[in-house]
Amino acid sequence: MSRESIKVCIHCSATREGSRLTFEQCRKMHIEKNGWKDIGYNFYVEIDGSIHIGRPMGAQLAHAKGHNTGFIAICYEGGLNESGLPVDTRTDQQKQALIALQNFIERVYNVTEWCGHRDLSPDVNHDGVITPDEWMKACPCFDVKSEFA
């Protein structure tokens, strides 16, 4: 039996250090502010490492325009320092939770790529590589491709 091929995209919630955006707050924002049916991600990882299930697997996602099928989307709470600048704010608990999710997802699916939201930015100069000057946003504020290879 073959496993379904899929890509995995990691996001940050763009929440400043010292502030919170819990799973329920993020879900409420996506529904009420964005007018979506549900939170845009399959999984959400809070600061304490708790993993919450969002949209069901196989459901249409709302995580990155033009990339909402063929993906699993994960978001972790954080991503900005106290001044609002992009920085890797993941706690040890979040890092452990993301590794647990990676292990689970790779047991169930044939993952063809791990990427960050920023890696889905347009290749403006058409050289086949998305570079920092082409990122639409810095999300998720760490290099997913090297960490989850």
C-alpha cells in the first residue's frame, strides 16, 4: 500500500514575545476576521508545546494562497521579538512538539518537502531559489528546509 505524497509547510503566528495567541484565539481570528470556515492550519503548537488539531487532514487549507492543496500546514505560536521583529522564538517544548509532529507525519505520509511559509514566496528573479530579498514575509523565522530535511 503506497502512502499519499504531500508537502509540509510550517508557519509562525507572528506573535510578539510576551504576548499570546492561543489555538482558540487563532481559530476565532481566522473565522471572525478572515471569514474562513476554520483555522487555516492542520496543527497549531502553543508556547507550552501543546499540539492542537485544526482543519482535518485532506480538508481544503487556508495557509498560503496558491498552496492550499497537497500540503499539511503547521503553525507555532510566536515568531516576533518584543519589538515586533522576526526571530526564532520557539521554546524547547515547541521544538520537541514539532519533532513529534514530523515523526508522526512522516510515518503516515510520503513527505516530498518540508518548507517554511517564506519558502512559498514568488521566485522574483526566476533563478530557481527563493532568497531572503524575495520573501513576502519572514515566517516562520527559522530555516525549515535545513532543520527538517
